[in-house]
Amino acid sequence: MVTLDGDEYLTVDEAAGLLGVKRETLYAYVSRGILKSYRQGIKRQRLYRRSEVEALIRLGHFAVGIDLNPGPDNRFVVTGDFHTLQFADSSVDGIYTNSLDHALDIARIAREVGRVLKPGGFFLVEIVRGYNEGDTVGEWESTHWPTARSLAEQLAQLGDLVLESERDPPPGGNPRMPQFVLRKRLG
């Protein structure tokens, strides 16, 4: 923890630990405007005001990751598959992923996201740029697309979502992965 002008600030790891989320989820909170980060020092380290993080906890924010193999003793990630989400219909406020290049069935994932999101819920997705944008498939990727935006449009159509916005990667984010916000229609 760092104290500046009488205010207590948390590092990325401290804030993520207090919220019980991964660093990536914390970055998603910042990009959605749920939490503010503050620059510190020449290395542009990000800090988070402790009182704001504690307010999120009091408001009941909860996040959990899913992975086929979450690893031992990982309290932030449960075993699961993003092709078949284990959550009830219309039960989730927001979903974040940066792993679609590892997906086996994009259409199935889009339908699952649309199924579990509450009306008005958001899907924040970071998408690797496509082959028409100069990106190539790596050793561990299972799928690829012409452009990141074309995949976002496909996700919106398949999941019955609205493509709300496109943004450049956040500070410290992967420059190859623009962000897209898709939203489930109300009612």
C-alpha cells in the first residue's frame, strides 16, 4: 500500500486480491468506468484508491474466472468451459474474455454469452487483430478471422447482442487486442 497526501492507494495486485479478482478483471473494471486507476511514477505504475476498492466490495461486486484447467488452489478461477457456461439464464451482469483465439466454436460461445447475460448486461471482449490486419495464427491458437471488428460483429449477430463500442487497448494492455463492448438488449 502507498500513502499519498493522506490517501491510501493499492497496487494492481493488492486491489485485485482485495476484490477477489484477477488483474485482467480489474483492468476491465477500469475500462468500463467502474473503478478509477491513478498513474504513479515514471514507470506509469497504476494505483487504485483503497476507499474506492472497498466501496465496490460493499456494493457486492463479484467476479469469477473459468478455465478448463484453473490450476491448483486458484480461488479466482473455477473449472469450466466457455463453450458451455455453467451459469443460469440471464444471471450475469458482465462477461470478459481475451481468449477467443483459443475457441473451438465461436457461434456456441456467442450463444452462451447471450444466454447467461442479464438484459442490459455487457460482454467486454479483447480480440486479437485478424489476418487482414497483419496478425498471424500462433502455435496455440485454434481459430482466426479477417479483422477484430468482423469477429465482434459476428459475436453480436450470433449472441443477439448489440455492438456498442470499440476501443484501443487500455494502458498496459496488449496492443494487438482492441476492446469491444457488446450489450444484451433490454426486454
